[in-house]
Amino acid sequence: MSLRMFAEEALADFSTTAAIAPSSPHLAAAMLKPLPLARARVAVELGAGTGVITRALLAELPPLATLLVFEINPRFYNYLKTHISDPRMVLIHSSAENLDRELEQRGYFQVDAVASSLGLGLMPDRERHTLLERLLPFVHDRAVFTQYQYIHALQRENGRVRRLDLRPLLGQYFESVESRLVWRNLPPAFVFSCRRTAKPLA
């Protein structure tokens, strides 16, 4: 998908794109680096967009792993369906808020890695908490969750725009929350890596 087409979709439905351009390879690499992909059996991607991070995940996952990909935007969903044919990918046209039901229906009760590109700042606070509450039971102690947030870190609340710091929110659900800034992206973004335990288990 071209940058122009992505921008057109962002203007038409920004609530589901939550971005003005596809993720850069540098952002994708930063999102994947903390994830234990080499030994992962089940990985989840929330908000795949045009599949930049999806392709990077598939390149790193073992041959017998499964990647469950959530994408609610119809145009992006159809693009992924026609452009990525990897049998390890299970494409799910549903809101990430339904992830608990979607995973359980497919027989998955534990995941090893989660990469989220969701625009948490565009969600009401209740929806952010609902998402994390439903995700957490699937994340075991060796698993890692990554989430990026653009450097301007804006959120929309009651019709007003203000800054949103994701660290306190993530800290309510994960004992370890680390971040790094990726400048080579449009716009630059923070990548948060989160674990349920303070240190990765050996």
C-alpha cells in the first residue's frame, strides 16, 4: 500500500488507523527486539495496519509458531488478506477489545509475545483499561508486550486534546515497563516493553 493510499485511509478513518504513515523499519525493529520470538509458539499483533510489523514478526517467528493478527479497519484487513499468505498468520477482523474471546474460541489460552500498534490515545480511558485487563491473563511471566506511542503523545478526551503518558497506565498492569525513543519514524515514537515480572526469567 502506497503512502498516499495510507494517508487517504488515515484521513477517512483516523480512529482505526491511528497513524499518518506506516511504521518505519526502524520502529518495527524496536518493537520486535524485546520480544522472545525465537522460542515463541503463539504471538499476537494488535492493529496491523499495512503489515510492516506483521512481516517483521513472521520473519522472526519459528516455522511452527502462530501469529494472531487483529485488524479492525476493513481496507487494511483486506490488504493484509490479499498480500500476506503466510500459513502461520491467523488474520482476525475484530476489535482488540474482543481478544480474549477470539483467542479462547481458537483454543489459545497463553501467548508468548504481543506487539501493539493500537492508538491508545484515541481510546476512552475505560477502553484502554478493558483491553489491558483482557490481555493480561494470557501473558505469562516469560512473555513480553510492546506498544508504541508517538512522541507528541496526544489523547482525545471529552472532545479535548491533551498529553497522555502511557507509562503510569502500563505500570498498573506490568511490573516492568521500559522505553526507548525511535527517531527514525514519522513521527518519532516511544516503544514501551512490558513484562509481568521485574526481570526476565533465565
